[in-house]
Amino acid sequence: MTAERVAVVLFQLGGPDSTDAVEPFLYNLFCDPDIIDFPGAFLARKPLARFIASRRSAKVAEHYREIGGKSPILELTNAQAAALKEALAPAVDAGVFVAMRYWKPFTSEAVRGVREGGYDRVVLLPLYPHYSKATTLSSMKEWRREAVRGGLRIGPGGIREEVVCCFHNHPLYVRALVENIDEALRKFDGIPPGEIDIVFSAHGVPVSLVNAGDPYKMQIEETVRLVVAAGAWSSPRTLCYQSKVGPAKWLRPGLDETIHKLAASGRRNLLIVPVSFVTDHIETLHEINIETREEALALGVERFEMVPGLNSGTTFIACLAGITLAALRGVPAGTETCRGLCNRNPGGAPTSLCPHWPARDSLVR
């Protein structure tokens, strides 16, 4: 076991811990400049965020009531943190901290814990397998801001920092998804594989982000290709996107239009795979398992199942442990395949969104 004192910080978006917390949670979300950004946004962002949060809070709070009155994301992420600490124990006695972006425990609390713990190194591990400005970059920016405010010295004379940018094609991440899909497919006992549609649903992002250099779409597609290859299922597969907010153009096809298309073509057995989510929360438990389920059944679908989040599954925790240990050994984030994919011919000058630039053929028109 290493004698270094190591901290691991797990980054997540967070979620309201009560229905009363829904409106301030939404306000924090829409105040993020990496979420709401347009010319002059620095003047309008807070009033606009307050307006959107106020307008949406009642409906969103009702959705949370239907799944237990709060988001389960904190409990599930805390369980992942505890499991990761245990998995690392043979090699590293690590302190594992949770940093939520938009609700408690905020990033400032993780900064304080790392500073007061007197750690030698910190591994920053976003629980977003796929890099995006709206998730990974936003959380990293918040960490930098709070580290300065909190007096956490990083670099020479201070704590050594290792950053994980993505793990969308990590072999254990892929295996964890395959295992969960295999388990869910057993619920379709007696139904021929050709009559079951496997629908991969990823959280959507605005098309403008992808066309500006965000690798999210490319990485989602790579994950699905790897999972499908490893699973070797004979069932038809589809990739779509969900959770669109606002009038801007987002990645398509949407989950709702995909369900309509499948049902209209006579498909009656659907397995939904939340591919970009590593815990269950409002987007899986309500948007998929309540709203989309009701819509699908009304359209004539006879069997609707959802693959649960990875949560604290053994294989996924082994993935996080492997990523952490690799970072401590100085191994670059991601696999060789990942780095090769992200370093393909850029077809243009990169922006500052990400250290990687997507290939020209990944742009959305």
C-alpha cells in the first residue's frame, strides 16, 4: 500500500433532496454559464435562471414526488464512494469525496475535505463517462474556482492533481453495461431476440456544442458500438437521446420519437438502456420508467423494460478503481483506443471546450 495520502473526488450533477429544494436546484443549474450561454448572457443569466426555475419547479417537484419525494442520486453516489474506497484499500488508503455541481454537497465541501485532510495527491474523477462542456468541463471549472476560494494549493508546494477526462470505452465500463443488459434481457423469457428492440438512450446536448468541438456525441456512439460488439445480441438496436430542454436544436432522434416510430412499425417489446447515466435518478426513474413507459404502452407496446443504472455494481466499481489507480501511476485518462479516436484528423482548429477535437464527420448539420 502506498504511503502517499490520496484523495479521490467524485463529481456528479446532484439533485434536490426534497421537493422544496427543486426550485433552488433548478436555479443553480440554469445559472451555470456552461449551460446557459449566449451574447450578453452575463447580464441576463440570473434573471433568466430565476424565471425558468420558477416556471418549471411545480411540474418537476411533482415528478420527484412520484419517485419518492427527492433525487436518489446522493445516496447512490455516496454508496459508490464507499465501495470505491473499499476497492482501493489493498493498494491505497484513499479518502473519497463527493462533489455535486448543483446541490449539496457542493464542490466547496469536497475542497474543504481535501484541504483539511492533508492529502499529497488528489484524483479528480467525474462520474460522466462521456466528456462534455456541460458536465465534465463545468465540474472542473467549479473545482478550480472553489480550490482558489478554499485555499487549496495545487501544484508545486501543494497537492499533486490527477484529472480523468472520460472513460467511455474503458473495458470494465463496457462490461458493466453488457452485464446489466444481459440481466434485463432475461425478463423477456420466451420472446425471440429478434422481437426485442434494445434502445440505447443517452442524455442529449445542444447540437451547437457538438459542432463547436464537444466530443460527447462521438464518445456516446463509440460506447454503443463497443457494447453491442461485446454483447453480441441478435436483437435490433437503436440509439436516441432524451431530456431536451428549451427551443435550441438538440441531438436526435429523441427518445419519444424513437418510441413512436418503433410502435408504429409494429414493434412490441422494448428494452431501454440509459447509456450515459451511472446512477438512477429523475431521468431514468421518471422520464424513462414512468413517462416513456406510459407513452409506449398507450402506443401498443406490450413489454417495456428499463436497464437499471450501474450504481454500485461490482464491475463498475472495479472500473472506477482501475481508472483511479491508473491515474496515480501517471497513465493518461482513457484507453489507447480512446486517445486514438479523439486525436483523429481535426478538420479545423480546436476550440477551448476540450483537449480533444472531434472528426469532421461527427459534426451535426
